[in-house]
Amino acid sequence: MTRRDGEMDNETWVQRQTATPEARKLYEEERLILWATEAIAETIEEQGRTRAEVAKALGTSRPNVTQLLNGSRNMTLRTLAALAHACGMRADITLEPLPRLAHKPEVTALDRPQGSARSRRQESESVVDAFIAERRAEAARE
């Protein structure tokens, strides 16, 4: 269960973090925050950019970008989209059923089939594209 140096192994840690529904919810929130910030940080590094360059593209400060990427400042979806855009990228979200944990099988609403997320996403993108086209037309008229 534990490693000999007293630290928990990964399986034990995950079991502890997902022992109750509330703990599982918090675990999933932190997981998403970590993955999103790591994806942006890796993209910045792969592009050979600095946080200062990204901050300039966003019209903010380097410390603000650092705080966003280390999780000490709350990142909204708008901020995530802006960071991705500043890197020449588009953020994307995929929803998937929670994995069943070996120590606690669970049944959630996600176990039931839902409508086609892909078709809703395509419809959403069409609405967004139409909205953007409408705003550009309005700006051109002004």
C-alpha cells in the first residue's frame, strides 16, 4: 500500500482522493485545472516562447501568466481560450464518463447514454460562427 520511504503509492493516493463523492468531485476539478495549465505551459515551452511574450500578447503581466499557470490564480474558460489563442492554438474540451475505480464501483448519470455531444458541438460552432460574422458585419457598417 505504501512505499518504504513512507510516501503513498499512486493507487493508495487516488483511493484516498476519491473516497467520497465530494472528494471525487474535488479530485476531478483539480485534475482538470492541472491538465489545462500543463497543456498551456507545454505549448509555450514547445514554441520556445516566454511567459513575458504570452503576457504581452494578452495585454497582461508576466506574473499574472505565471500565477495562472501555477494554479494560484483562478483560470476561467475565457482565460484558457485567450491563453491558447495567444499561442496560436484553440482550446478543446472532451467529456468522458468517469472511470470506475477499483476500490469503489460507482453508477453516475454519465453511465446513461446522452445525446450526441458532437452534433451539439457542431451546432454550437455554427452559432458562434454566425455570431462572429454578425458582429463583423456590424463593425463594418460603423
